[in-house]
Amino acid sequence: MTKPMQTMTMPPTAEKTMTRPLRFILATTGAALAASPAFADLNGAYYGDHMGWGGWFLGPVMMVLVLALVAGVIALFLRLFGVIGPVNRSNRINAALDLLDARFARGEIDDEEYARRKKALLD
């Protein structure tokens, strides 16, 4: 004889903790929606003609400035972490010379090849 299958129920404390964030979201959204007519200024008594004298000019200028600032911060972090940076000839040559010196020290290349490759790098 088989036992009847039991259904899983959550303890009452778990149900309360799961609905708490949902209640908070609903309460704050409701409060924001209830207060929005107070901020709308429907008759224009405070804000006047909305954007004023410089609205159409200063809006795009500020957008470009903010985008430039964000791009600059990203570039700064990439440069700090070594992802991007100035690539100059001396850094590449020094790295190649270090590799050449290491190969010569390990005995992978002989004196003639070392001298020939070093001369080619420095020219």
C-alpha cells in the first residue's frame, strides 16, 4: 500500500518574508504615483515656459559633456589597469631584447645569431 503524496507547504514565516519586498515596492510606487500630481505643476505657475531661454541649447551641450566625462573615466580606468596605453617603439624593443637575452642565457641561440638579431632589433 502506498502512502498518499503530501503537498509541500511553506511555513508562515517564509510567506511573510517573501511578500515583504513586494509590499515595499507596491507601497513606494503607490506613494510616488499619489504625489506625482503635486509635482506636475499643471497650470505652469512655477515653471513658466518649461525650458527657458537656454533649454534647447544647454540640454544637448550637457549631454555631450556627461558622455565625454563617462568616456574619460572609462579610459582612465582602462589605462590604470593596463588594458590600453601608449604603445611606443622603445617598450616593444626592450621587451624583444629581454626575450633575446633570455634565449641566449638558456643556450637556445649561439653568439652569432644573438649578435645578428640584436643588431636587427636596434636598427
